[in-house]
Amino acid sequence: MVRAFIMLKTTTGQTEALSETLGGIDNVTAVNVVAGDFDVIVESEAEEVYDIINSVSAQIRDLEAIVDTKTYICLE
């Protein structure tokens, strides 16, 4: 099992509505609205790294409210 944290920057005023949408995306296990350099931290788990990368590139980055993403794969 592979775990990852995906940091998201969103457009102003879209964070709460976006968090509901993110919860329905493949491989997403948790969505956390945070304060700081990023607006949302998404936790993801999948069988392969490719599955996480695919979820980010094909589903998360395509959302209109997403400005930027950073994906961190856990090495444990």
C-alpha cells in the first residue's frame, strides 16, 4: 500500500465546497482544510504509486478551483 499527501492551493472562497468534491475522488481517504501556505491537504492511499499520480493528474488537477498542487509520497 502506498500513501501520499497532496497539498492544494484553491481559489478564494472555494475551499469548503471543494472539500466535499475531493472526498469522492478515487484513492482519497481524508480531506483536511488547513491554514498556511496551502488551503487543503488530501490524504491518499492506493496499491501503486501510479494510482495516486493518476488520481491527482486526471481528477484533482482538473477541478476548476485548484490553483496548484504538490504531491508527497510517503517512503515508509
